[in-house]
Amino acid sequence: MSNPGFWNDEQSSSKIVKQLKSLKSAIEPWEGAFKKYQEYKELADILQETDEDLKKDLSTGLVGLLKTVDKLEFKTILSGKLDKNSAILSINAGAGGTESCDWVGMLFRMYSRWAEKRGYTVKAIDLLPGEEAGIKNITVLLEGEYAYGYLKAERGVHRLVRISPFDANKRRHTSFASVDVIPEIEEDVDIKLEDKDLRIDVFRSSGAGGQSVNTTDSAVRITHIPTGLVAQCQNERSQFQNKQMALKILKARIYEFEREKKEKELLKQYDTQKKKIEWGSQIRSYVMHPYTLVKDHRTDYETGDGGRVMDGEIDDFIEAYLKSTLKR
């Protein structure tokens, strides 16, 4: 960065500055933790048996340092090439009709609350409302460091059991929704899209967004013919903006598709997501009646505080799953 002319190439310099910030964010916390360790070690060396106050302070400090190191160690799990990237999250209603559409809305709120607590921004890209209530499917961009690394643990079918608010007889219903997560791809990743391989359709936006959105054919759907992958966007203000965002999502999906094809284990995971969104395929169950229990079937991690989970407190589930992948 100190070289003459470094700032002449804005694109190149911005990329290097971003890389520097990323390296600092990885190294500086470890350096800070090691400095604390050295301070506590020096205190321990001069500690007198009779100095109870100092012993108590040292003990408290060491407990805090261990928690810090645990968190830093966990971040080393997120060492995949794209783990630091923002995430494109899609939620789709499955078996269960209106119930499942409402469940999609609940999951969207859960992930939005989780993202807000982490300081991520949430941007809706595409949304199809349910016929009676809720959301049939929704795609959002969660912008923030490690959003993909964390949320990749959420891929799969999520099952809800509760007394239905749409049932006059107050019966218990089971509904399903699938969650898919792909990384946002940086512009410098080489994904070439040939015009002959793309089918571009424009249509009128169906969601909210103001008069200018709903009265013009501004929504865009792009199909990649060789793979059959589809991306669409309807929440931007113009057809051009929607097309650019749809292309960005399509590139990300193609990148992920090709990567999973090359890696056998990830390919199995991809195939699992393609199962029907119904009984027997869920990765996690959220039971709200006759008792409250949220259980992840991959790790057996569970909690009885369903309300807290639906308010976005899902880090324990994410960490349990990511840690379990290290044992495989």
C-alpha cells in the first residue's frame, strides 16, 4: 500500500485493502488473546497464596480468556474459500398449504432477527406471497462477514408442529419449509455466461414496492439452459437493476452447483436438499404443541425454549452442526 501509484488503480487497491482488513480481523484477536495470556501468566508467577483478591481477579480473567479462545477456535471451522462471503438465502413452502406459507414467514423473521443481532443487512430480492397468508417463497441477501459460513448449516427441510391459527377446530398441524443457502460471489470470480445459454423472461412484479414496481414489466427471471438453474428478482426499481441482481444470483448458483459436483460429500448434501419437502426429510423440528421443543436431527442438539429460537437465537444449533462436521 505504501508503493507509489498504489491508489491509481481503484479496483485493484480496493481489493487489497479488503484483503488487509480480512487478514487483520483474523490475526489481531489472536494477538490480543495471547497478550492477555502473557499478562495472566506474569500475575500467576508473582501470586502469593494469601492474596485472595488477586487470585479471584486472575481466575475471573482466565475464564473470560478461555471463552474468547473458544470463540476464536470456532472461527477456524469457517475456513472454506467462500465462508467469509455474504449469503443468498432462499426459503420455500412445502407440504402443508397455507400452514407452510405461514411457516416460511416465521422462518424469514427468525433469520432476519438472527442477522440483525450480528449486524448483517437483510435485503429482499424476490418474494411470492401465499394465496391466503404467509409467503410461498422468498429469496434474500444477507450482507456481512461469514454470513455464508454460518448459514450453510441451515440448509435442509425445517418442520413445524403447532395448533393451527387457520383451523377453526384448533387442531394440531405439521408443516414444512426448505431452506437453501449459497454464497454471494465476488465480481472477480470467473463465471462466464453465454447469451445463447440464457433464457430471460420479464413479467410484472407481484410483491409490494410502490406504484412504479407494480405497473411495469420490471421483474426478471433468468434460466441457465444447460443446468436448468433459475434466478429471478423483482424488488429493484428498474428492469435493468432486477436483471443485474438476477444475474448475480445465477452466477452464485452456478458456482455452487459446479463446486458441489466436484466434491462428493457436498454433492450428497446437494442431493439431500432435492428430496421432497415433507415427512422424513427434515433436518430440524420445531414443536410448539403439546410441549415446546426445537431439535436438530443431525446433531441431536435441542432446547425447550422455542420462543427464543424463533427470535433468532440459533447460534447454538449452527455451532453444534459445524463442530459435528469436523468429526466426520
